[in-house]
Amino acid sequence: MSPLYSIFLIAISLLLARPAYAHVGEHRTEKNIRYTIDGKEVEGHFLMSHHDSVFVELTNGVVISAPLKHFSVSSRADLSQKIAYLKQLNGEINRETHPAGTPQTSPAVLFRLSLTILVVLLFKRNETISFTKLRTLALGFVALFYACKTDEPTVPVPTPTVSTKTDPAFIESTFSPFKAVVKTRYDDTYFYVESDGMPTHNMMVGITSWQQQVPIPQSYTGTNAWSIPLKPELAATPLSLKTNFMKGAVAIAPNGIPIFNPLNNRGEDAYAIGELDKWGGHCGRADDYHYHIAPLHFESIAGSNPIAMALDGYAIYGSKEPDGTSMQPLDEYHGHAYKSTYHYHATTTYPYFMAAMRGKVTLDPATPAPENQIIPQAKTSPVRPAGDPLKGASITDFKATGTNAYSLEYTLNSQKAYVNYSWDNAGTYTYTFIGTDGKSTTVKYTKK
């Protein structure tokens, strides 16, 4: 092969390789996972995305593609995170390769430069080119021309432009279905949510990792109400929930129940290890009921409204956008900009509703990370010492037995046991513990 011909092939290779990093795809070292497409389950790994389609390589090596909206909600959540991450990565590469203010050579200029070099070399060397080589060169130039023409530079995703103040009526729409148990008000700074911390749905059933806590009312009222900022502002450096906010709430459900970090204070996925009931909640050390995942069971009630509000002032929606369309791809924080504002989305897989606090929040200086908490933060009111984990226990039933009276049934070593408790208007709480051996112990506490 002549030196001229070699130079030409090298030029083509370099130019065609130039935009290779700009596609949104992953290396083949990714672990195979299961995706659901139009109700059919497949196993493979994510390769890349192009426009609205996602490409997946199956375990047998076959590559399939489908629009993102054809994947199940849980599959879309996983894929959207990968797509958002790789888009960000490509944007960082593009910024590093072409820093701001640095002149960039366009593919068209490179094409003309390559052509000029070849012509000069041809006449300088007076080399004779056969018809076969000439035809190959011509085809090469045509391919190079179209490669340059379709080269699309990666553009970093800009920080979304969002509104600076939330209409209180919008937040009110989130809580309006539960006005019988939730009270709301607002001032110039915050929208306040008051409740007694007791949901109208059943609780506790399904927990397999239990710390012997049971739900009692909390005084989330007056100066101890939940506070949602009316003037949310995007944070320059959002705080990850993997390393922050393992104490206190990060959002409020429409029924006035707080939502905590999906990770418990040990950094474990509370849902995955069996700490949560069928509704995504459990009781804390103050016998305070709260969720650790966004309550998607409220989606049918919410309609086009959010299913929760985050304590940074941004809404949390379910599997649909506010206009009823399918959820759009999520960013690395588990949300996205939408019509001049930002919101999160709830999914059935981790991080469930929020990967990082996208908005600015004020941190309690007395609580260092990872157990830092947002302030203002409503406080709980315990009436008895915190319980200890009861290994092997599973909660099998929970029901009201009268006014302000409940019975929790659990199974341990195939034997049933109970916690029966009640309270009166004077603030006296009576707990009766019936063990698997049938023995009963009653203890009374007075709320301070």
C-alpha cells in the first residue's frame, strides 16, 4: 500500500472516531438485569440510547431496541438514571475536550483540510493512481462527508430555568383530598401542614424486621407543623440522600405523614430489608409512623396532582407527568424540569422518589452528616423508651379495637403474640404485651 493511501485511511479513521464518545451507551461490563417491555420480561444489559429508543443486548447476544415509554415504570426508572448519568458524563467530556472559549474545529473544516493535504501530496509526488484506488478514494470521501455532516456535538444539559415562587393553591391541591385529617396554612415563606401523624389506611402489616414500635398520634401542629418552602431554589451542589438526611423527614405525604430517607440511619434500604409495611411505612423510636418510600398508593387519589411535597419545596409525582402522559426520563436526582418548574417522581425501585435534594435546604447545625436533618423540622413526642429489634418476628395483623385503641399481632417461631394498647384524653398510654407463651404484661406511661 502506498504512503498516500495509508495517510488517507488514517485520516478517515481519526475523523470517524472523533465523535465516538458522544453516544449515550455503556460498556459491556454491566451486570445483566431484567427489563419489562410491553409486559414481556427480558434479561440483558443497557447498551445505549438514541433519540427516544433504548438498545438492550440480551444474554444470547441479540440486540433489541424499543421506545423508552414501552418499558415498565421500574425499568424506565433504571434506564432513565443510566441515560441521565451518561449524558452528564458526555457533557463533562465535551467540556474537558473543548473548554469554554476554546476555538473548535468543525468536521467540515477537517474534511476540507484532509482533501487539500491529499491533493497536494498527489501532485507533489506525481503518483499514479489506479482506477481501483481512485474509486476507493472517492467512496471514502463520500463516507467522510456524511460522517462529518451528521456529527452531533454533545451539549451539556443546562441548569433548568424554574419559577421563583410556588402558588400556595398548587401545594394545597396536594393535600386537599385529606382535608378531614390535615390542616394547612401559609405565610410569605412557608406552606404549613398540620396532622396527628396517624394515616387513615391500615399500618404495620408485612413488616419482617421490627423494632417493637407501634403507631401513636404526634402533635404536628402550631409551631411544630411541617414547613414547605414557597420560594424553592435549585442548589448548586445537591446533597445526596446516600450520605445525608438519615435523620428526620425529607418530604410530606398528602395525608400529613412525613417521608424519610429511603435509607435508614444505618444506611440500609429500609424497604429491601423488610422494615416497611405494605404501605411503605413503619414506626420510629418515638412510636411515630412515617414512610421511607413515596406512597404510590395515593396516585389514584391524587390524579394530576403530586403525591407528596419535598421539604426543598419541589413536588413529587407518581408514574405520570402532570398532564397525564408517561413519566419522562429522570435526571441523576430522580426528577426533571417541567414547564418552568422542577419536580421529582416516585418509582417502585431505589431510590424510590429522590436521589438527592435538588433544592436548597437549611441544615440543623447540631446534626452532622450523614444524620444531618433539614430545619425547620417537626419534632416527635415519645411516651415510652424505644424498643429493640425482635429478630424473626413478622407483623401479621393490625387493627383498631375501639376509640384510641389498637391491637398489633405478630408471629415469632410460628407462635402468635400481641401488643394491645390505648390512650385516653389525659395523655395516659396503656400497653399490654402478650408473649408467645400467653403471659401478659401491662405498662402505663404518661405523655409529658
